[in-house]
Amino acid sequence: MSEACKIAVERRGDVAIFWTDGYINNQGGEEIARQAYSQLDSGARALVMNLEKTRIVNSIGISILIEVLEKVMDRKGALAFCNLTPTIDKTFRIMGLAQYAAIYPTQEEALRAVAPAG
Amino acid sequence: MHILVDKPMSRREVARPGVSELGAREISLTIPVAADMEIVATAQASALGEFIQMPRDKIDEVKLAIVEACINAFEHAHSRDDRVHLTFRVGREESGPEFLEVEVLDQGEGFEHLSVEIPSPEKTFEEGKKRGWGLQIIRSLMDSVAITSGDWGTRILMRKYK
């Protein structure tokens, strides 16, 4: 039984969109972080994480996502999550991730929110 | 032995291990302390939750609570048998709703849960304390939680109503 989280990334201008599929634990979180840092290093200003195909993010995975968020904030960038299940949304709020990162119901709304003004 | 009831058991006391409650159905599962075995345990909760037609979002909450309880056992218990023992029960209270109850038991060294620091977003973001959220998440997601711990191990008993 493999529960490895699959991650797909697409770059649209200075926005990188991540799609996750599966359980985000320490390994999944670290892989997301590795790819997120790679995107930031290559000039991405904003990250949008679409978790539509993920139903469980454990607290270790969230702690790694918080590290990604801190790095994005250090660079004055933006991080937005979308398509969260109610349980993931609730857990993000419990751990405070929702206080610092934006959460949107859909990918389109997240993309609009991180688009540069004007 | 340390006993802590984090949230009051509503209406009735929670069933003791091995004791059926109003026709409660019980399944036992033992998993090794190994990567991703917590996900194997959640599959059992899914099956039983679906059996009592619990809404999917509630089943997800139970699954995450199980994941967090197992991770705590994996990381901190130093279990003597390198295993975590789970018991799943579904039942109905006398005049109440159906429930899914999960007991997570390890034979580790136990811990003083009353002295566990309560995490907060401020500590997480301002003081860099990003770990230690497991018990808080379990308490937030389940309707009742009871923790018993001693030098024999730790038992987390948690219940979710349909």
C-alpha cells in the first residue's frame, strides 16, 4: 500500500501552481517544500496550492507547509491554498496556518487573489 | 497511572476496552511502528464509518485523529513491543446517536500529559515551535477524548458521534 503524495507543478508567469494527490505527511511535505523552494529560487513570486486530491494532511506535513509559508513571507511573496476539504481547512485554522496564508474555495479565486494588482 | 478526560463523555461513560455497549461492534488491529502504518489504521475507520453511514467529513476527522494518535505513539512512546494496538467500535447510545469509537494503545513508557505544553499559532509562528500539535488536533476533531497513561503505556480513547 503506497500512500506517497504525488505533486504536480505548473508555472504561469511568476505564479507556481501545485496540485497534490494523496496523504501529506513528512515525506509529502518535504517534497512540496523542495519544489516550492525551487520555484521561489527561479523567480516565482506566488505559490497556489490546490489540495483537491488530498484528504489528510498530518500535523508534521502542516508544520512543513508553515516553513514554506515563512520562506514565502520572508521574500514578500504570497501563498494561497484552495480546494481544501472541511477537515483540512479546520486543521489549518487550528494550527494558525489560515491566519497567515490565504485559503480560497477554488483555484480560480486563489489565482485572482495572488495576481499582481493593476 | 494518569487519567485525563479532556472532554466530558456525554450522556454515558465511554465503553471500557472489551466491553460492548448496546450491541457495539468491535474490531481490533495491531500495526507495527513503521512509516505510513497509521494510514492502514485509518482504512478501518473508513469502513466502519461508512457502515454506520457517518458523513464523509466526520470520517475524515476520525481518520486524522487516528493518524495523530499513531504518530504520537510512533515518535514518543518507545513501545516495548514496537506495535500500536487499535480497537474500533461502532454502537449506539441508549437514546442517542450512533458513534464510532477508537482506542489507540501503546505499551510504551507513558507521559505526563498534564504537563504537555499547549500549542498555539503564536508559539508556532513567533517562537518557531511548529511541532506538538497532535493532542490538540485530536481534541479539536473528536467529540470526546480520554487519555490514560502510565509506565505500562498510553491509551487514547476517542469517540465521534454520527
